Amino acid sequence: MSAEVEFAPSGFSAAEPPPRPAGNIAAAALRFGSLIAFAAILIIFSLTAPYFLSIGNIGNVLGQSAISGVLAIGLTIVLIAGGSNVVTGGIDLSLAANMGLSAAVYASLTQLGYGDATAIAATILTGALIGTVNAIAVVYAGIVPLLATLAVMNVVAGLELVLTGNTVLPASTPFLSALSASDPFGIPVLAYVLLGFTAITTAIVQYTPLGLRLYAVGEFPDAARAAGLPLRRLLAGAFVASGVSGGIAGILSVSYLSGSTTGAGEMLLPVVVTALLGSVFSRRLVPTVTGTLLSALLVGFLVNGFQLLNIASTLVSGVQGVLILIVVSATTLLRRQEA
């Protein structure tokens, strides 16, 4: 059973009137419009950009989207458990800095002579610890998630600068070489990592009782509390899972860039945009893992198409801003109509 089932808030009555037709039309336009827009982008670029829909190029887009996709999926888990209000609900602004510090840990350990197994364990543990700090600050200290994760972001970014000395730390191991390789069809291994990570996370978040509880806690906390669900523990677990995603993204980053580099914080805005845009690919306009993957690919194909047409890829930032403004405005209006 998918987690995209309809949850009934406490006090729901069968006598309540159905949603207004105008709201249904607007919701349908937002849902199906996103898919139509995605298809239109693919068609336009396939007609104007050479080799856009070739297997190799599609695999290349998947590989290039792997790091931001893993980070956005981690943020999606927090959005699901914490609620859609990014100020008082689910948000993790430390994810990009988490990836940077995790990558620095991996590169530092390999330079010290440690093997891949030790470096991988330490990197994922680093991400989990950052997620745990966020969980303690938000769930147990009661700090607003926006402020708590912003503070953690600054601390983590500072630790990365101390560890790296604000320089590039090169790293080269057999495992990293395998991650950065491609299969006989030219599809990067990172593409398979992204698809595998998405499949595993989707299975857990959207098709298990745990995932249903996360959705219940995020959408209807009062009803979830009345049902006896451990709200604090579930929300804390979401932040830890997000932290682990940051650690995994750190490993992918070291592989993709052949080391640890500065400037990981620049990925924060694209990751947040990707996670928020993912809701338009959901039937109920709620965050889903598969929706986030589609959102990441939408951005990836936009960047790739611009590159093939020799158009400045910086325009993608403007497109992302317009999209997120439309999505947030539309979903806010729809929820007001449904209230």
C-alpha cells in the first residue's frame, strides 16, 4: 500500500461537503501540468539539441543528478515528517554543508592511508551525527527547524574549513574509481546509485507502516498524537535519515570530483528547490521520494539541454525560482480552498 493514501484528520465527518470543483480543477492542472511541462521540455530539447535523448546522454543526466538527488531525497524525508511549512515544519538547511564535511572526512582518511571501508563508515557516521544534532536541537530543545538547521549549517561549514584548511583534498581509491566509472553503454555508475537509492528509500517511505506514520505525523500531528504515534521519535529519525543522506552524498561527491572541494554550500538552494518542486508530481501535492527524483531529473534535463544548445546554464536558476514561486503559490491557494 502506498503512503499516498488519504489520511482523515480528526473530526472528519462523512457529511462534510466534497471539495469545490474549482479547487479540483486547479489541483488537476497543477498535478498534470507538471508532467506535461516535463514532457514538453523533453520534446523541445530532443528536436533542437543533438543526441539529447540518446541513452548515453540520459545516463549522463542521471549521473550528474545523483548528488543533488540524494540530498533532495534526504530533505524530502524531513519534509514528510515535519510538515510542509518550511518555517515551523520540516526543513534541513545543513544538508549541503553536511555533504561538504562528509566529503572532507572521506578524503582526509584516504590521505592518511585508511581503506575505503573505514572511510565509508566514518563518512556515513559523520552525516548521521550531524542529523542527530539537528534532531536534538529541533525535537528535544524545541528550536524552530529553520533556525536550528541554519545554525548547524554554519558550524558544520566551519568544521569543514578547519579540516581542509580551505583547500582541495584529492582522493583516489579503487572504490572511488569504480563509482566514477561508466558501464559499456556509457551510463555512469552514479546513475545506478541514484536509482538504487531512490528505489530503496521509496520502498521504505512510501510502502511500509513506517512511511505511513511519517506522513501522518507531518500532515496530521494532532490525529497522530491521539493515535499514540511517537511523534518526537519519528521526527528525530527523519533528521537522522537526512543526515545519513548527506554522508552518502559526500561519498558520491568525492567520487565525482576526485576529492573534497570547497563551495558545497552552493548546492543548498538547488536541493531545497528540487525537494519542494517534487510535490507537484504527487497525486495529493505532498512530498514523495519519486516526485523528488522526477524534480531532480527535470532540473538535470534543463541544465543539460541548455548546455547542448550553448545557452548559459545560469538561466536555470531563474527558471527554478519561477517554478518554485508558482508551485508554492498554487499549493498554498489550494490548501486554503480545502481548509
